[in-house]
Amino acid sequence: MAKELTLALVGNPNCGKTSLFNVLTGSRQHVGNWPGVTVERKEGFVKYEDKDLRIIDLPGTYSFSASSEDEIIAVQYILRDKPDVVINVIDSGNIERNLYLTVQLLEMNTKVVLALNMIDEAEKKQIFIDQRKLAELLGVPVVATVATKNTGIREMLAKAVSLEHSAEPSFKLDYGQPVNDVLREIAAALENLGIANEKTSHLLAVKLLEDDNYVKEFVRLDKHDLLKQTVQAGKEKIRSVTGFDPEIHMAGKRYEYINYLIKECVRKGTAQGEDLTEKIDKIVTNKYLGIPLFFLIMFLLYMITMSFGNDFLGSYVELAFAALGEYVAGLLVNAPELVRSFFVDALIGGVGSVLVFVPLMFTMYFLISFLEDSGYMARAAYVMDRLMNAVGLHGKTAVAMIISSGCNVAGIMSTRTLDTKKDRMIGILISPFISCSARLPVYALFAAAFFGNKKVGILPASGLVFFSLYLLGIFVAIVAGKVLSKTVFKQEKSYFVMELPPYRFPTLKSLLIHMWEKTEAFVKKAGTIILAIVVFLWILSILPLGVTPGSQESLLGKIGSLIAPLFAPAGFGNWESAVALIVGVGAKEAIVAAFGLVYGTGEEMLTGVLVQYFTPLSAYAFMVMTLLYSPCAATFGIIKKETNSLKWALFSVAYSFAIGWSLAVLVYQVGRLFGL
Amino acid sequence: MLIKVLKEMANNELHSHTELARKLGLDPELVKQMFLNLETMGYIVSDDPSCVDDQCEECGVCCTKKNKAEQENVSAVATRWKLTEKGKEAVLKSV
């Protein structure tokens, strides 16, 4: 009768173990569960020459630390069931990460064959493993395999079968003193108690020092006081000499050994792509060039997004909606004014105010996806992190802030590149403070009316006013971010370690897919909220029926009159300004149109009218209010969507209004103190 | 060797695996594996565990962390780590 040998397959997840199992056993396999647990147990059979081989596929595990069900099953099977040979399947392309398990396996003093699987993938990555040297240093047979191509399998089986009559290996890692002495003492205690023999005592001693729960139960540590005391004394001795727990000290020694194996046996050629990556990174992550380069790239991204996405493509959307509005107005020429106004102003105007953002979104996401997929965004976070971290923010938050200067909606959407919930929430809540392009018409109007011909030195006052508002927005965003990170999102200091992937040229297909996925979400969800708000404001402006739309007698005007005194300390406590700010909640650029509506004049005449109702100081205070107060409907909708919480969207409205009002009042009152 | 990784993390706030590996004379892939081990042994935790538990299903954000965690072991892609009390003690002892 042919002798049956049991071979156990052991390895990290995704090392190709299952492929190997399937190639070995074909249809001669059955699947069940390991006793008492829901973890799948796969067992199969293969004939090799005159031998029947039973193959057990153990669960994939990164180590034998017995901290998970999979690890316990693997350790239990090897210690208790004692397979004849263990085949350690290794992902050759990630050999460094697989060898930890290998070293622990060797300490179990079981017969091992190392299968360097996926060797073809490793060679493509320019990773070359000296199999002969590795076999010599580890003292085990090493075979290269490609399970998916059935390569090296017979050699692997041959090596496994050849170990049947060989002596069991005796592998002992040098843990240094006093660990080696302590291990000898514990091993001796185990042998004296008859719990282990000279082949198994060292492994059990290692596991007991590492506080392995499975092994503690296996040896019934609680029942053996002398053994327990020996282990405890050993741990204390190690702590007092090395300063650390045995577990971390011993793991460190394993890594030293693995590092030695890698240096001796693994050669990595520099792939052309990696070489180029290193050259580019010398500039991109340079201490002095990194940040200016980042700002340059963001400036270009912003310019392209606004000029191409917003000005060029967006203008076609605007034209389309204007044409649609005219067409529908023509169709409804005989309909009641209210019906026509609802369809043309509220629905078409309202929907248009949402969809006009779509080309901007497409452009921005296309460019962001390009930066992400190419690998640059990881570098951006890397170079900006030190700067942003100084104020309690994540490096990638800088990207969101810069994009917000084009459109707050886009800036908030770009916080999806942030990895943690805390960083994302802070990015979302501070982005609305950044001066966006929608506010520009308001600044332009007031700057022209009050600062148009003035200069400060050689610099135009209007330009300085614009710049001061941008700086103020950034300053408030950073301060708010710092406060939020210390209070609402308070967390302990954390350490930033990240992957810098090699650069690659993204595919057009993936860029278009990413672009569409992110923009689609915006159109679907934000549109419903924005449309609802715009329609609501329109209703307020025409009620009660018969009033002049947008007048003080309309509901909107009455609401404006009601809240106007609130803005008196900021210098603009009139109902017209209040109405404009209310309308600005729908869309910031609509503030200009609102002034035109309430003052009964076209936008081009407004500069002359405004000087009658504002002073330069109150005008600046109004601009500060416009900069900082509650986000527009589109931004509100996106905050709600991105945070998945109405609470946070309302919080954003409330806290930004409070900050806007406070700073507007501060500017006005301090200005008055200085006689401005 | 693991203590050296913890000490480097505690001394500096910004690292790439490559930079850490270069400083310690190690392979970057080995450094990644060390992070896994340090996490298993309880010396560090990834900074935002809520992003990879069941709450992900209700979270409206399709973040990079969520996407990557679905494909690989999360510790390999987490970009922020915290020292646990055990980790802090180990770093203090090493000074």
C-alpha cells in the first residue's frame, strides 16, 4: 500500500496558496470547516510516484502570533496534527513581507519546503532571489514555482517527498542575551515536566515568552506553578536587561535576521519607471522647491478649471439655459405671470444655477484624477503636510483650500482625497471660508464703487482690497481648522507615514470614469437641495400676490426688514442689504442681482446708487460678511452630502454666519474708532 | 529594530516608508511589514479605525482609504498612526 504523506500549505494571504492547492489537487478536494469555527478547511489528494499525498490548505496568515482565528488554526494544526512536511508558499514579489512567517515556521522545527511562488511576477518587477543561497542560509529546500502556470510544482513535490526520511531540522534564532538563557531555562522546565521533548521545548518556550494565549492553554500554564514562575522570572530578567517586553525584542531580532537574509539573497534591479520616479522626486519633494512647485501646479489647475471649465464650457451651459428660458417664456407668453415666472425664473433659472457648475466639476475632477493617478497627489500631501501640520491640518487640506478659491463646492468635493474622517470633516468645514469666484462680482461692485480710483502707494486700492479678502479667508480657514482640530475633532498627535507610489501616466479611461463618478453624485444630490432653496426664495419674493417682486412689501422684503437691525453694528443695517444677503444664500453672485432688484436699477448703475447707502468702511464690512457668512445653497447641499449629516451642514451655516457677522462688526467698529 | 521604528516615528512627524527604510538601513517592504507587526502587538494603532468598520457602509464618502481597505490589509495603506500607551512607554524606555 502506498504510504500517505500529509503536506500542509502555509503562507500569507494572496501568496497564491489557493492556486497552488487547486493545481495540486484538481477535483480531488473537499471543503468543510475547521472544528468549532466557521473558517473554511480545504483538503485534497494528489498522487506523486508511489505516494499518496494529502494536501491541507491552512488559512492564510501573516504570522503565528495566535491573535486571530486563522493564526490559531494554523499553529494548532502544525503543533497538534504534525503534518509530515509544511510547504511555505511565498509571494516572491513581496518576499520581505513573507519571511516573518517563514522564520516563525522554522522555529517550530518542522520539515519545510519553501515555494517561491509567482516568481515570474517578481522577475517582471526586477526582483531576483538567489534560491541556492537562501536554501543554504535557511537550511531548507527552496523551489521556484508559478502555480497558475503549473511551473515548478513537480520539483516542489519531489523536494517535499525527499524530506520524508530526513531528520527534523533544529532551527534556533539567536535572540541575544539574556533571552537565549531564559529560553533554555523555560525549555528545560517544560522537558522536566514532561510537557515537551527536546524537539518541541524551544518553540514552546519562545511562545510562552511572547505571551501566546494558545500555547499557554496548550501547556496548561496555570496548572504548573514552577513553570509559570520560570516564565515570569524570565520576562522580568529580559525587561530589566533590554528595557523592553520580550515580545517586541524577539520580533526585532527576527527582523534583523530577515534583513540579513534579504541583503544576502535578494537583488532588486531598478526598473526604468522607478529610476525616473526617483529623479522627479528629487525636485518634487525637495525641501525648497516642493512647496513652490505645489503652488504652481495648483495655480495651473485652478486657472484651467476656471478658464476652460467655468468660463468656456460653463458659458455654453449658461447660454443653453438662457435660450431654454427664452423658449419657455415664449411658450408661456399667454400664461399668468406667476406661472411663467415659476417656470422661467425658479425652475429653469434654479436648475441652471446648479448645472452651470457641471463643466467646472468635470474639468476639476479630470485634473485632480490625473494628479492622483499619476502619483503626484501623494507628493503634494507629503510636501504640504509639514506646513499644514503646524496648524493642525493634513497636507492634502491645502489642495482643498486652493480649489475652493475657484468654487467652494469643488473644494469640498476634493476633500475626498483626504484619508481620515477627521481631516475630511475639517477640510469640509473650513473650505467655505475661502473666497470663491462667485464672490468676485460682489467685490468687483463694491471695489469699483468705493476704491476704484484710489491707490495705496503705487498699488491700486481695489486690488489690495481683493487681496486682503483672499488673505482673510485663508487666515480664518486656518484658524478655524486649528480650533476644530483641538476641540470638536480633538485627537492625539498622530504620525504621518505614507506610501509614495511610482509615477505613472494615467489612462484616459480611468480619468473619465473617475471624473464621471464624482460629478454624477454632485448633480444628483446637490441639485435637489439647491433647486428647493432657489424656488423657496422665489416664492418669498413674489408673495403676497400683487406686490412688486423683490420689494420691501414682499415677504422677502419683510424678512429683510425684520433681520436688518442685526447688521446695524456692521454698518449695513438696511433691509436691502439684508435681502441681498438672504439671496446670497441661494448663490453668492446673486447678491449683485439682488441689489439691482431692490434698488430698482441695472447692475451697471449700481455703483452710483451704492455710495448713497454705504461708506467705504461699511462696504468693506459687507464684503467681509459676504466672504465669511453662511455657505451658498450649492455648498450647503454638498456639505450635507459629503458629511452624510444634516447636523454638520446646519453647523456649518451657523458657525460661519457667527464668524462672518463677528468679523464684519469688528472691522466696522474698529474702523470707526480709527475715524475711517 | 522595531523599537528604532517607534523612536523614528516619535521623533519625526513625517515619513514615507522609503525614507524610514533608508534611515534605518532596511528594505521599505520590510518596514511596511514591521508596521503590521507593531499594530498586532499593540504598540501602534491606525489613526481612524472608524473608517474601516461597519460605518463605512453608511458613510457617503467614497474615500481612497475605504477603497484600498477593501482590496488589501488596511495597515498597509493607513497613512496616520498613533502610539498606544504601550508604544509610548516603549519609546520612553528607549531614551
